[in-house]
Amino acid sequence: SDRKYDPYRPTSFDQITKDAKEFCQELMPKPEEETRKLALLQKLSDITVEVFGEAEVLPFGSSGNGLALANADMDVCVFLNPKNGSEEVSPVEFVERIGDRLEKDPDFENILQLKRARVPIVKLNHVNGIACDIGYQNDLAIWNTRLLRAYCRIDERVRDMVVIIKIWAKRRKINNPYTGSLSSYAYVLLVIHVLQRRGVLPNLQTIVAGNGKVPFWDCQGFNRYFFEDIANLSRYWQPTPESQRQSIGELLYEFFRYYASEFRYANHVEDTEQAQSAPAADSKPVVKNRYLFCIEDPFELNHNVGRPVDRYS
Ligand code: ATP
Ligand code: MG
């Protein structure tokens, strides 16, 4: 379909590729920022242990998957361990108690307790300049972070593409699920889908060592299995020679071409698990809830990551 005449197709992709690469380099977080994030992580960990007893505080999202831009927020998730003597609390109680404790610390500002969100969190800013979201016992978030990190390790074009698309979405002000547009996570899934269609990436959720059956590894009732042994991936999957030649410029063009003119929003569902878009007839949630943009979460199959999108955005 992309052989058809297209007045927007650039005549040279080289300049786009060159500019995009320079841009990505500039937007990499500096080591100094990493140091500030680590210090904040340690502080949050100390406070959590003080409030609840035994606890683990893990980074996820872009701080955990290598897809952070400079000045990105830090997402962290707290895991309490009642077996080792910590308390057992509900997500809402967690948000309240950690939120109230952080209020007392002058190092934290703009503390928001989002108790009614789908996933309750505390949002805050640390005086060292880092914005942070604190979630609770969200195993799936840790696993989807690991899945995205695995995709990044397969091909360095993944990070470049994600960085450019994220920065584009931020500048166009269409990167905020609270105001009717997509989260960064959603954009990353859109990028992976396009790269899978182009043969740059495989579907890690269907590759099994020894080519056996896909196992079921339970996580909150969903299958969190994916092939994570990227060093040995070439035994089971190879990129097509054509896909290896695609430059960032060409892939970026493909991203916009696909979502502008091929993806049928009314009856396609975005699905990184099955690289081909499936007609809506196969996916009841699309029809039932009249979602405008359907992006299937790779693990939580009944969760539409595109749900926040409103008609305007
Ligand atoms: P940024 O650098 O812009 O903050 P990010 O890569 O951290 O981007 P976020 O949108 O902040 O992406 O999401 C962070 C993590 O939160 C994701 O990796 C994912 O684990 C989880 N997450 C975010 N939005 C959703 C969602 N709609 N459904 C499921 N998980 C989500
Ligand atoms: Mg984030």
C-alpha cells in the first residue's frame, strides 16, 4: 500500500534520520540526573520502611526501561511484604498514609493523592527537580516495563523511534491521559506495533525457547510470559533483510503514514500481541464501550490503553 502515490512522502529520508539521531542524543538524560533519581529512590524507600515496615521500592516506566527523556518523571512502585512483618493495606489506605507522611517532609511539594484513579497513586515533586508517581503492588507494571526494555534491547532503532514520538506528542500536547490523550506507555505500544509490522521486532509473547507451547505465567490473573533471553533471540527469530535497511527517517514516516491513513480507528484494535490489526468484530470491548482508539495492553488483555482518548484529541 505504501507504493501508492503519496504527496507527503519525503524524497530523502537521510536528513530526517540525521536530525532525529542528533535530537535523540540531545534528549538523553545526563548521568547527573540518574544520580538525583537514585537519591530520591533511596529516600522514598527509607520513608516507606518507616511507615509500613519491610518494603521494596522499584522504579518502573521510563526510569526502568531505558526510554526516559531528559527531565522525565520517575515512576516507582512499592511492594510491602507482610510475610516479613510489614503491614497489609489496601491501595487507597497506602496512598493516604504515604501521602500524609510525605506532606510532613519539606523536601516534597505538590503532593496529590489520586485515590480514585484506576490504579491509585501519589504524585509529587521533589525539591531536587524530579517529579515522581508512587504506585502500590502493581506487578503488571513491573512486567510490562521489562517487556518494553526487552524490545529496546533487540534493536537500537526502538529507543530512537520512541524518543522522537514521545517528544512529538509532548510538544503537540497530546500526551496526557488525564486530559483526554494518550499516555507515553500508549505511544510506546503504538511504536512497537509499527516496528512489528515492519519486521524490525518480533512478538516476544509468542516466542518460546525450543519452540514449545506458550506457557502461562500467572500475574494478577494474566499471562506475563514473554521471551526475555534477548542474547539468544536469533535462534528463534531474525529480522528481515528489508527491515534491517530501514532508517529512522523511513520508520518515522511509516509510523505517521500508518496511523494517519491505514489504521481504521472505527474498527481496528491496536494489538502488540498479534502484529496484524484485528477487526473489531473479534474484540467485544471495542463495540460495547464505543472506544475511539483501541490499544490492547500486552498483558492485561481486557484493558484498553487508549481508553482516555476523547473525540477532540
Ligand atoms: P514518560 O517518560 O513520559 O513518563 P513512561 O515510559 O514512564 O513515559 P508512562 O506513561 O509514564 O510512561 O507509564 C509508566 C508505566 O506505567 C508504564 O511503563 C506502564 O508500566 C504503566 N502504565 C502507564 N499507563 C498505563 C496504562 N494505561 N495501562 C497500563 N499500564 C500503564
Ligand atoms: Mg513515566
